[in-house]
Amino acid sequence: MNYKGCSCFFKGAGEKFSIINGKEAERMREAEEKIRQALGAQGQGVRVRALGETDSTNTRLKEWARAGEIHVPCLLTADCQTAGRGRLGRRFVSPAGTGLYMSLLIQPPENTDGGKITILAAVAVCRAIHELTGLQPKIKWVNDLFLNGKKVCGILAEKIDQGIIVGIGVNLLPPPGGFPPEAGAAGALNADVDRFTLAGRIGAYFLDGLNKLDFGDAITYYRAHMPLTGREIHYQKDGQQKNARVTGVSDDGGLMIEDDTGPHVLRTGEVSLGSREVEDIFRDELGVRS
């Protein structure tokens, strides 16, 4: 594609071509090059795309994949999302200039459990943030990252016929006017980091773990940065809220708990704590540059 002058940019399956000016096209090209550089050796064979605005990077990759317009693996970023999504259909606030919004389309090794993909993604984000900023987020099972008691990253993995799409949203700065009420306990890194470099480093750590087929290293890191073990939590089962104590994380990424009926392993779902407990648990050692 010629990025100089006025270019036609295809937005996705079933959509019209839209015209972007030369400066915008050049900015997208530079963004893609930054991502490729940050991917390093793990970027071999990876298709990289950068967009200005889209509805959702997960949705965009899904449509491209189903239309046969991209190959796997592919890494996509957008400056902003108009319909960003989190788990359970929740809205993910995605304004321009304040966050990293990216998705990876991968074809995992045969029989790879979806839970392991989420674990790999959480670990990759933690490692990339620490590498570039010195900050060390903590993980709240299964896919939220916290810093200073506030959620700074969410991860959404979706399986499609063409593979698995892993969507990652990282709050780099608070949006103008602050986070809306529906964002809950949202926070930001408040760090001077280039979002395209961060996207590439996240991709590099994630693809390295996926290609090595070594889940042991990732689960060891995950356990060390998931401070719920020994804590009392609430979880949903059969439409009812249950109370339990966390006893650890299983080798395949399940949350090991014990309630009044005995020990269990949660594979999916969501756990919760009181808001004060969240701040207390996830504040410890957070924001410390090591």
C-alpha cells in the first residue's frame, strides 16, 4: 500500500473504503514500524496493522479473519474504540490518546486450553509494563491487572473458527474529566511509555510463551503476582453468590478454592472482593519501581 499522499484505507469486511490524508497514513505507517521493531525476533511472519479509530479491535480482527482478508498471526492496534468490550459484555472505555487498545489473532497449538491463553496474555502485559516503565502490576484472577489498587488493564479472549483473538486494553493515562462511573475501580499507569512500543513488547512476550509451549514459566510468574491466595472471596455459582477461600492457582490456570462443600477449581467466571479489600490487597508493593 502506498502511504504517501492521499490513500484509500480498507476498514474491514463489508465496509466502504475511507480516505485518509497523507499525514495520517504516514503516522499509521510509523506506528506499525514501531510495533515491528518492538516485536523483535517474535515478529517474524506477524501481520501488523494500526488504525486511527475503530469500533473494537476484537470485532475488526474477527471480521477480517472471517472474510479471509488477513493471515494468522496478526497484531492490530487502534488509537480509540467506539465500542470497546470487556468480559460479560461490559463496555471498555477507550478514548483517544489515553490508552493502548490492541488485539492479537493467533492459531494456538492443538488442544491448547483457552484459560492458558489468558494466563499467557496477563503475564505478557505485566512483563512488558515492567520492562518499559519499572512498574509492577498485580493480577486479579483471571484477566485483570491492577496498579495502586486500581484496574489498569483488561483482557478478553474470544475463540473463532480461524483461531483465538486476544484483546488487551491498557489505561496509560486517565481520560479528560476522569473515568466514568461505569468504569468502576479504573486507574492508569501514569507512565511515560510509547503505546506502540508497549504493544510490540506485549506481543513479543506473548508469542514467545506461545511458541515455546512452556506454560510452566508463565504459571510460576502468574502465581507470584496474583495475591489472592489465602484471601476470602465471593463467586457466582448456579446464580447464587458463594463465599470461599482461595488456596492457589492450578497448573492449568484454574483458581483453587475451598468453600463449605469442600475444595473446587474455578475454570471460568468472576470473583469479587469488597472495594476496600481490593485496594488493600492490590496496593501492596504496587507502583514501586524495581
